[in-house]
Amino acid sequence: MYNVDKLAVYGDNSAGRDVERDDNTSLCGLISRFNNTLYHRRLHLQCRRPLRARYVYIEVWGDARRASRMFSAVLCEVMVYH
């Protein structure tokens, strides 16, 4: 996950890419490269508070300081549990 700046996980009851999400209510958590959590083999992201949602969205931002903002990330398995 090189050239990746941060990764955010949202939970929402609405499906689709073009749905406006309210970060205050639907953001589960955020991890970034500043604390080296993006470079681990297994990423664990714990929600800040209990969140009920039907869909899980993962948003990834590329590093703006690099010459190329292209990145590749492969998520082999995503587990959601409470």
C-alpha cells in the first residue's frame, strides 16, 4: 500500500457511490501512514462508537506529496463484526 496516505471506513444504510455521506454519523474510523498502520500485513480498524449500518465503504486517499498519485491496494478479505 505504498503511495497511500490514509484509509477511511464508513457505514451507511444507503447503497451506491454517489450517496452523500455525513462524516459525523457514518465515519467508523480512519487510519493513516503517519502512525505506520497502513504498512502492516493485517489492518485492524476499530469504530469510534457503535455503528449500525447495512453497507461498508472503504475510501483510500493517495499521497499528495509524491510525484505520482497513483497507488495500488488489494484488500483480500474484509471482516465486519461487533
